[in-house]
Amino acid sequence: MDKFVITINRECGSGGGEIARLLGKKLGVKVYDRSMLESIPKQFGMSVEEIERVKAQKVSWWDDFCRFYKQFDTTGHSHPTETAPTPLSVYCAEAKLLHNLASHESCIIIGRAGFHVFRDTPNAIHIFIIADLDSRIARIARKQNLSTEEAEKVINEIDSTRDTFVKNVTDTARHDAHNYDFVLNVTGMNPEQVTDFLADIVTYKLDMTR
């Protein structure tokens, strides 16, 4: 079987991250999220939290494009640490690293606008995990020991950050179903059930049993 890559985007509180990790174990492949991409913040001389704030910046495409290309000298060499990073420069750095990882092994990518990074990659499957707001609020409140109001605020802030980043670097909406092979509403399902379901779908689509 040729190498494959599965990208999993998710709404905050849907359990998409847990599902991705369970799916990785079931398929026997590595799962990459922001905690496993530590070289990106180091590349820009920033912390993971600072990089996430950069990605959340609301900028026009043209402004981001101009700021991004100021990082290059007349020879075309990049000097990312000499210029403030932009959402586009962070995206390009992450995309380069992710492509390198996927060229060596099958893997699962959580977030990072993976559906766009691997949009032209053979054997790539793109999944979006969603759930109703009440169940997402309940999950975040339980996991982080928050009130309902606090949990909803966390969800709104994180989803807004992700929406902004995707819009900035892909010029498409994160919730656009056309970006994915499968959009799955997991309300009322436990992560193990969802994992088994997705494993069957992935196995069939990639024809892993042949």
C-alpha cells in the first residue's frame, strides 16, 4: 500500500483530536498536531502560544502577501527571523514540514489547514469532525473544569482563531464541506465508535485490504 495522509479538522469541543489519536493507533500511523511541530516556533524564535496568536491575526490577503515577501532578500533567500512572521509565512513553514513528514510515512495531521496543504496529494483523505454546540460546551466544561459560560467563550475564541487562519491562508471557509471528503457530526457518539467508523471508511477508500 502506498503512503497515505489523513487530515482531520475539527470544531473545538467535538473530540476531533482524541478521535484522530485513536484512529492513528488503530491504523498504526503517527499523529501530528501542534505539540509535535515544535520546530516551527523555534524557526521564528517564538513560543507555540505566540505562533498561535500570529495565526489568529486578521489581515487582508494582500497585506499578508506583502509582509510575507519582505522576508526574502534579492537572492530569494528567506530570513524569517528578521521580519515579524505572518499567518502566510507560518502556514508555508508548517506546510513544508508536513509535506516532508508525509513523504516518509503515512500519517494523520490534526488541523494546520491540512486539507489545503495536501489538497493535491494522492492518497489523501480529508475529514471534518463537528458536533452540536451543547455537547461541545459540556465536553470543554468537563475537561477544563469550567462553567457553561466559560466553556462557550473558550469554544468561540478557539473556533474564531481557526476560522481566521484558514480564511487568511486558503481563501476559503473552514466549514465549507467542499474542502473535505467526509464531514461527520459526532453528537451522541463516543470516540471509540467514531474511530471504528472512520477506520472502516478509510480502509475502504484507500483500498487497504487489496
